[in-house]
Amino acid sequence: MPSFAQWLSGARPRTLPISVAPVIAGSATAYAAGGFAALPAVLALLVSIALQIGVNFANDYSDGIRGTDTHRVGPMRLVGSGVARPVLVKRAAFGCFGFAGVLGLVLVVMSRQWWLLPVGAAAILAAWYYTGGKRPYGYRGLGEVFVFVFFGLVAVLGTTVVQLRRIDAASIPVAVAIGLLAVAVLVSNNLRDIGGDTASGKRTLATRMGDRPTRVFFAALVAAAAVGYLIAAALSTWWALLALLGIGYLVPQVLVVLRGATGRDLIGPLKAAGFADLLSAALLAVGVVLGSVL
């Protein structure tokens, strides 16, 4: 049985910014439109975090039993390192998905947005089949699509809808910006692991695109996220431009990536991308509050 510290490491808490950021951003857009509600926001946050941890455990399990974690550069994996039996990690993943599902159902009942039921079910299925099942789409270079859709569009717009009961126009470019930054986290991770993934036969988008195009793609994601915040500011309040400071925080690490950093030197950009996602969302929230009182 793994220790608490090993379970905590397996949950990969450093990835949690990409689950917290969309809830902050979605709540900010709801506030700007006059519909912020604290309880649905907290429940949405718990759903997002539980789904993120479930994805992490599911990836740990699926990659571990396939042997694709053998050449990892990053943090320890529970199954791949032999610390935990695969069945325990699988149960942990489904436990997180179940918790997210129950809280999601409560949110749907509270908000009466019944169309969110199939969306939530799709999110859980997509989380499992990212690296699970016989033909995981994460092994076919489609992981970035999952992250953009569910940790960008669905998470931000869903958070807005359960509070505001509708999708506000400004929430759409915000959802795109948050999703692109979340994708940047995955791209930097896969760029770091490109050698090991190639050796183990794991076909991520990075292994398909190659080293240099992946670096350019990372920079393009950050630039496009900045454009998303610009559009959101034009649709709501110019105070929302504070979110661009989060993008500015990431710029030095974009240069690190473009200059050819490899291996552990890419851990900095990976961490910075996650923090920039969270920071930009938090600054967006500050901006819309200032815009309402000034």
C-alpha cells in the first residue's frame, strides 16, 4: 500500500491549476454579467478538481500497465514505479470520477440545466479513454483536443451556466483562452517526454509533429490565449486586460522552449504554463470586480 505522500505525488497536485483556473474564470464572467453564486462555484470547483485527479490516476494506471512510463523524466508514477498495485490506482481513479459525477448531478439539479448531464458523462468517459481502453485517443495525438474541450470550453462555460443560467458572450473567448493555456501545459509535458514516448511507442501530438514544430506550437498557443483575453475585454470590461499579465509571466518560458531546452530544463516551462493559466484567471476575476466598482 503506498504511503499518503506517494498517493499525493500520484495525484500530481502540480497539475491542479488547470482544473482551478476554468472555475475562477467562469465565475468571473458570471460575476461580470451579474449572476455570481458562491455555492455552485464551490461545487463546480470540487467537480473540476476531482475530475483532474481522476484523470491523473487513470493515466498512471493505463500508462503503467502498458509500460509506457519506463523512460519518464518527470514525477514518479505509482504503477510504473511498482509502488502501487494497478488495481488500487484504478479504483482511486474511478472513485474520483464517481465523486465528480455525484457533485455534478447536484449542480445540474440546482441549476436545472439538464443538458449538462450528457456533457458531464462525456467528460468522465473522455477522462478514462484518454489513455484507457483498447484504443486510447491520447496515444493517437488527440490528448490536446480533450484538454481544450473539457478543461477549457466545458469547464469555463459550465461554471458560468450553473451560476448565470446562460452562456454570456464574454465567457466564450475566456473559455478559449483558458483551454489554450491548459493545452500549453500538456504540450510542454509531452515535449519534455518526447524521447521516452517515442521509445515506448506512445504517439502523442509531440511525437507526431516532431521537436521543433511542437515548440512553435507551444508559443502559438500562448499568443492565441492572449488574443482570447483581448476579445473578452472588448465584450465585457477593459479591466479584464489584467489577465494578460498572466500571459506576460509565461513569456520568458516561451523563449526557453523556443531556444531548444530539453529534459528537465522543460520542467520550468511546464510549471509556468500551469501557473500562468491560474494567474490569468485570477487576474481576470480581479479585473471584472474592479470594472464593476470603478
